[in-house]
Amino acid sequence: MSLTGLGVAAFSAVLLAPAVALADPQPGCTAADMANVATGVAASTSGYLYAHPDVNEFYTDLRNRPDDEVPEAVRSFFDGNPQAHSDLLGLRQPLTDFRARCGLPQPERPLLDQ
């Protein structure tokens, strides 16, 4: 997996994006279930960003960059901060697990604008 990242707004969009509709969802795979998982991921991510002011500042400053520069800036940041990349992927894991368990597609770039 290539090192990609997220902007705070982009990450929020990932968490709150509606799930692909399932004709007959399995137990635990409803929209409410996804919202519950996404809420937990969002809360954990918020706590992480408050506890890591350097990471929080980096993502906050992304809003000052042109959109086409954001992906490379994030890749570069994670190249220099692999632990932050690993931490954020770990925080997002419950959403990844939910999608896998419920037969929903995984985003190609889970930490960048999906």
C-alpha cells in the first residue's frame, strides 16, 4: 500500500459517506450500524489529533494548499512520519472491518478523500 493521507475534511467525508445499499443487509450491517462505527472512528481520530499537535497542525494547514497539491503533501508527510500513518490506519480499522464483514467495497486510498 502506498503511503497516502487524509485531510481533516476529507477524512470526515469518509466517515460519514453513506454505505453502498445492500438489498437484504446482514444483521449488524445497517446504516445505523455503519454510523455507529464511523462515530467511534471519528472520536478516536479526534483524540489522536489533539494528542499529536504536529499531525493536527499538518492536516489543518492542508486547507491552505490547492487541492491538486494535497495528495503529494500527504504522501510526503507520511514518508517522514510512518508511525502517524500506521496509527491512523489502525484507528480506521473498525471501519475497514465493518466494510469487509458487510460486503461493502473498500476505498482504494483509505486515508485520502474517499
